[in-house]
Amino acid sequence: MGWCGAELLAAGLGDGAPLFLLLFFLLLVLLPGCWRPLELRRGPGRVGYLPELGPSRGLSARRSRRPGALPPPYPNGWYRVLDSAQLPRGAVRSLALLGERLAAFRTQDGQAHVVDAYCPHLGADLAAGGRVVGGCIECPFHGWRFRGEDGKCTHIPYAGKVPDFAKVRSWPCCEVNGMLLLWYHCDGTDPTWAVPEQPEVTAGEWVFRGQTEHFVDAHIQAEWQPEPEPHGHCSRMQLQHTATIFGKHFSLLDLSVSARQRMRFQMDNHVPSLKVLCSPQVGPGLVFLSFKHAFLGHGIILQTVTPLEPLLQNVVHKIYYQKNVPAIIPKFILRAECIQFERDVTIWNNKQYLPKPLLVCEDTGIQKHRRWFAQFYSERSTRQPVPKGNLDW
């Protein structure tokens, strides 16, 4: 008579068999979860709101507070649209960002495009039932086809000639670091810089280990803790993390990162065992934080901030880490970042923008940061009017 492995173990362990089998079962259940990427998404109205605002807390927060004299809501630059994996070949996706309704699609040869969603013929939404035909997206209403690369109409099934002026706006976009990014400029200017590629991510040396997503009811131009001695044309973002387990503080796990925002993104760190490497920064919507630790390994957090509306930001953190490092480590790092970020969301969701804040001598970095951020606005950047009553977009 044959014996299975579980029966042999039970026979040999005697009275301890039930406990052993329970532990064995827990290992089978928990170990795959340790290697699975962390996926944490907080929907609109879930984090950082006062309890008395009611069920539609995000909308209530924007209506009830006084926003102040805000800068233009949409700075010029690159913004994340979605992950590349979310747009397979032949797929069409509906998008709402930067105050626009857009349609993203991928042709069979793998090229991704983003165009205005509404057909100029009778206003049908190209993403609501539209399909990919060759290098074009076809309107679901009357079959008009628009080329992805320039938005020009190439085919009208019932017309002998296509008017030269028949087109939709095509948005410059690129795919870098596993993301589809869109270029926005209020003047319609072509991209003036490229998004830097992370070679370890592209080569597969660092693998995806998790992602968090939040919605923040604030202007994209956040106020960061100022640096004591800022250097020309840059601003610094400081993040402080402390680890407390069962009421005890473990200083070895403390993380202090200061990130300079400029065309080259530089970071300093004051934790002896942790080194934060230089990493490129492009515009107001992308932040790359590269970490190197003596025994926790090497990886990167990609933070993207995409304005959906004037006072609504979609913030995503994605972490990539060394293959040979257990996934539980980068998941822990990302979870710690998430906890700290959600504490800050409560501040951002309920604060007012002050064009002339009350500052002391040590606050000079705040104005330097605002001057740095001003480079992403143009003379034609549209400012949101200050409402006299409640804020209701």
C-alpha cells in the first residue's frame, strides 16, 4: 500500500501532526502572496477627507473649501496615461484627464496613439464602441476613420472624397518604463525634452513588485518642505519614514530621502546604510527615486502625478526591484511609502493655496520652489477663475 507525503508526515509526527499540517497549509497559502506584486488602489473619496463631508467626500471637499488664487491647473509636460500592459494590440481605452476626454488605442503593429475622443462629424465618442482598423481608429457611429499619428480622417465609407480639414487632434505620446505617457502643452508646442528610460527596468533586471494608486483633491503644484540651501533652478522634496513595530522604534529601517526637482533629479540621504542614487526628473508629473541598500537590495519607485481636473490628481507609485531580492522587501518599502503618503493626502485634500503665504527667513525654499515650478507654465496657460461662492467645477 502506498503512502502519500502528508500521511507519512502525520504518521511520524504523532500528536504534533495537526499543528504541523496547519503550519504547512499556511505556508502554502502565504508564500505565493509574498511573491505576488502589491496592488493597492484607493478610489476617489476614500482617503484624506473629514468625516462630516458625507458620502461624496471628494466632491464635497472641492465645493466646501476656498481654493485660493490657484496657478494654472495644467502645467506643460509629460503625464502618465495608463500602463502599457493595459492597452493590448487592437484595444481602445477611454480616458479623462487634463480636463479632456481622450481615446487611446494600439494598432496591430504595436504602436500606441492618443486622440481626442469626439468625432468631428456628429460628436460620437471614438472610445465608446470604436475599433482599430490598420493604423486608424474607426468611429462607431458612421465609420469615419482617423489616423493615429496625425489625427487626419482617411476614410468615410459613403463619401467619394475626404475633406482635407477633417481630423481630430492627435496628442504626442511615448512609452517608457512600462507606461504610456502623453505630452501636454497649452500652446500646442511639440515635446521639448524626452522622458528618461530606466535601463534596469527595460532590460528586465528589475521586476515589477507593486503599485499604489490614490486620488488627491489638490492642485498639482504641491508645497514641499523647503531645503535649507537650495541650488539654482531646483527645488527639493523631502520624505521622512520611521519604522515602529509593536511600539518600538527601529532606526535601522528609517528612511530619509531628499529629492531635488530639476532637469536632472539629484538625491541625498543621511541614513548610513542606504544610498539614494541620481535619477532623471522630467517636468511636474514624474518623479523617479532610485534606492540602494547594503542588504535590502537595489530598486526604484516611479511616482506619477496626472491632473484629471483642476483640483483632482491621480497619483501612482510603482516599484521595481532586483529579481533576486524577495518580493516581501520591496512590498514593505512601497507599503511604508503608502502610509506616509496617505498622511499627507489629508493635508492636501483640505488645504488652501495662498499666493502670498506668511513666511519666515527659514522659508525661502518655498518661494524658490514656486519660481522653479513656474517654468512649466506659459503666458497662455489658462488660470481657473476664483469662484465667489462654493467651488463647483
